[in-house]
Amino acid sequence: MKDNIQSDTFELALAALFTAIIIIMAYTPLGYIPLVVINATIIHIPVILGALFMGPKKGAFLGFVFGITSFLKNTLTPATASAFVFSPVIAYQTVGVSGIFKSAFICFVPRILVGVVPCLVYAFIKKFKTGKAGTAVGLALAGFFGAFTNTVLVMGGIFVLYRDAYAEATNVAAEKVIDVIMGVVTFNGIIEAALAAVLICGIGAALTAVKPVKSDYTASA
């Protein structure tokens, strides 16, 4: 009983820490790593780590926090003409009532799943590969697919739900939007996913000295 209370307290503190990190990264340059040609987003890193060490329920919560920061930034300080994609408020003003639901989906669902998919990937890998090697491979692939989930679902959502509006906002021909989407997915998406794989593997391996990664999420809180 005492061990359970201590474990719950530790996970609560860890969840609060990861939440604070997400907020800090979202509103400072810390959420981006400048590479040769792009700034790679790494705000999803604490979401993925939280999911792996605390389970998909808390991971989904951290993903929701990630979505909230995106919603607030794009609503209060929109930096681009396509900010409506992540802001139901601006989307309502831009495309009407349907925009509320479309933008809410794009803003929140991919980020929530970033806190779920890594758990499934890690658990799957651990079924076939055990020991330190299995942990390293599981962490790396969980990081890769966690980050890639965000890119694919966000950009896919934009194409399916907002192709014409996005084309108008970005001054791109409607028939060329798919090229833009695929360019982001195959370039930015792969780079960010590879970076996430490296960071999650490295940071995750260090954190296992304090708390083991969960591979059975059936009892996750």
C-alpha cells in the first residue's frame, strides 16, 4: 500500500514536471532545435517520455496540454495566415461553424495520440526483444513513431479538412496542396521523428535509472 502511494505521488510529480516542460518549450525557443535548413519541433518529447514512463492515460493528458498550448498560441498570437488550422476561434471566423470542429480535431487529436502511440510501439517491441537492447530499440522506435504520428495526422487533417482554405491562406494552388503536405511529411516529419528517436532513446535510458519504462499498460493510471 505504501509503495503504491509513493509510486502514485512520484508519477503525479513527474506529470506536473512534464506539463511544466511542455508549457515552457511551447512559449520559448527551447521547443525548437535549429538544424541546417529547418527548426525541428521537439515539444512532443516530454509527451512521449511521459507516456512511456507513466502510461497512455497520462500520456494522453500531456498530449492534451500540448494541444492547449498550440490552441492558445495560434489564437492569441497567430504568427501565420494558416493559424486558423489550430484555432477553432479563428477557424469559426474564417470558415464558419464547421471550422470549430475541424480545427479542434487537428489541434488536439494528433497531440493526444502522441501520448498513446509510443506506449503501443514500445510494448510491441518488448514482446519480441528483451533486455537492454530491447529497451533501447523500443525507446527509439517509440520516439520515432510518436513524433511521426503528430506530423502525419496534422498534415493529413489539413489536407482532408482544409485543403481549399489552406491553399488560399498559403497562396498555393489547391491541386498543389498535396505536394506541400507530402513535402512536410517526408522532410520535416522524418527529420523530427529521427531526432525524437535519438532524444527519447538517450533521455529515456537515463530515466530508467530512476523509474522503469512501462511495458504493460493494462494497469496504467
